[in-house]
Amino acid sequence: MAFAVIRSLGKRNIPVIAAMAKTQKHKNIFSLIKVSSFVNQKFYFDETDYEKNLLKCLTRIHQKLKRKSALIPVDDDAMFMVSKHRKTLEPFFYFIFPPNHTINMILDKFTFYHHALKNNLPIPDTYFANSQKDIPLISKKIRYPCLIKPPWRQKSWYDHFGSQKVVTIHSPDDLQKQSHIVFQFQKSFVVQEEVSGNDKNILCSFTILDQQSNPLCFFICRKVRQYPPYKGDTSMAESCYDAEIETITLDVCKKLKLVGYISIEFKKDLRDHSFKIIEITPARINRQSGLATVSGIDIPWIWYQAVLGKSFTTKKRYQMGIHWISEPNELRSIHTYLKNRDLSIRNLFNSYRSVRGFEVFEKTDLLPFLIFLFQFVSQFFSLTSKLLLYPFKRRRI
């Protein structure tokens, strides 16, 4: 997600400073970011105490610059830290965040869904499980398939399910079995009806809001494919427009009194043809903002101008039908879509004809893509060699 910001600002000759953790967990990602020609300076911090050390790192950056500068988070952990320590950081950096309690309410699924029900926001049918005793009643009320979602995706969730955002449930027995597993490491969770329809029924809105929750820009895209397939992060997206999505988005933003950067993911329920809110992302960039930029709405730059309080003019309209690809996600997802016959070879190549933007590839910033390509080829041959050697190892045994 950092590339969308780095390249948007870098191409406008705005100096970019990256604060990155020294970590093995995301070493492949950081190896791409740190070699970008648009990153002017790099600062590193120890992730073992993320919050404390990132705060120290940002303080070092301010001391080095000796002036106040714009701060744009590109992941949830950084966004949470900035929001929590905003009073400490406000003398050093410019940023526009909703109140901390609003951010916590939006991102905690328990509090957000309670708030959504109270304020009549369009969400799928949702129930809250606090113990195994709640499951029999929920299993009778909910329609299948349904989803188990954690209030927060913490380390324990990633340890059990990896990049899988949700657990899909197909029957009451399945709910009983999976809830027993989840309760072993999760005190509570959400059981939510799955919205029917394929990936193309998922639309995402993006806006930058002023202090009165009025939009400074607006953009909508449609998901084409995801990774993990069907329930994951975008691997391909297409720019589009839907008046209903714009109306709902701005209504939600007004009701929640949101400011700054906001993205909302919707899915159209084919049973009643209504859009349901799947997720709201406040105060940190999404990867699909790269699609907005190549379609004519440069969201990172608009956010930067808004953060600094500068006056600016921007297009109200953007080009539709433009495709954008996250190469790492696309390479990992297309096999499943082809295998399940949800995608043909012909349709795959047709979808690439209108691609105008990439997450990693950029002709004016080639080194990150070359390193990514080397990493991908190395991992492919490593996996292939293990598969080829496996039968011979078995015979020796």
C-alpha cells in the first residue's frame, strides 16, 4: 500500500521519507520499498516493541527535518499508533484523523455493528457470540452460508488462519465445530450472514473529507479478483461509478462525522439488490488508491494537500473501465479462479487489455519490480524442486 503514496508524491518532487520496521515478517515487502527511487530517506525501528519504537522513530525523523511535515500511515498498526499518540505527534506532524474513539469503534466489529444497527446503516444480518452457549440460538437464526469474523484480527487469528480474513460456515454443524476451534483462542467473535454474489458485486468507495465531512474528491472501483480468492484483498480492480454507492458513502460519513481519508467496501446482495457495508477503513491508505491515481483522481496527493491545509483544485470526474493489478495477489489467485472455472484463459487475457496501473511495476521506478520478479522466480523454482524431489525421497525411505 505504501507504493501508491510514495510514487504519487515522488512524481511531484515531494520528498518522501519511509519509516520501516526491522522485521523478518515483512522483509520481502520492505526489500521492495526501500529501493524505490522515490524514497529520499529511510528510517528503521525495532518491531519487538512496535508502538514505543515507532514513536521514537517518528521523533527522530522530526529532529532530523527540523520542521513539521505530513504524516500518512500505510498500514493498520501505524495508523493505530498515530491515533493513540496524536497529542504527542501533533507538534511534529500534520495529519487529519477522526477522533480516536471513532476509529476504535469502526475497526472493532462488535462496536461498529452495534452502532450500525442503532443508526440504521446497511449491514448484513449479524450476531455476536460471547461463549459456546450462544451458538445453538445463532445457528437457528442465521442464514447459510455465514461467516465467522474476529472483532480484531490479532496475532492469534493470523497464527491459526494466516491471511484468511474470515471462516466460511455452511451448516449448523459446521458452525458448532468451527466456533469450538475459534473459542480456543478468541474470547468472542461475530457471526455474519454472507452476502450472496461474486467478486464483481464488491464495490469500494474512496474519499477525502474536510472537517465538516464534505468530500474533497470521490472515487469508486469494483473488485474483479481477490487473494485469498473470493474473500481477501484486491488482486485486480476496475474503476467504475454507482450513484447509490456515492449517496450511501457520504451519508455514512456524515452520520459518523468522519474526516480525512475514508474507504468503504460494499457488496451487492443479489437477493434484495441492496448494498451492504462489509468494511470501513479510516485514516490509512488502501492499495486500490493506485487505481484512482491512474484513473484521474490522485488520492494520495489530495490527501497530502488536505493534511497541509493547502487550497487545490482536482477533477470531479475520472476515467471508468480502467484496470489495476496487485501482481503479488494476482499471481497467487488466478490458479484458483481457473481451477474452479470462474475464469477462462480468454477472459483472463481480456481483463488485462485495459490494465493501466500496477501495485509494484512502474516504468519510472523499475528496481522494486525487478526484485519482486527475482523473489517470485526463486520461490517458484524452490517449490518446484521440492515437489520433484519428494517422490525420490519417499523411495529411499
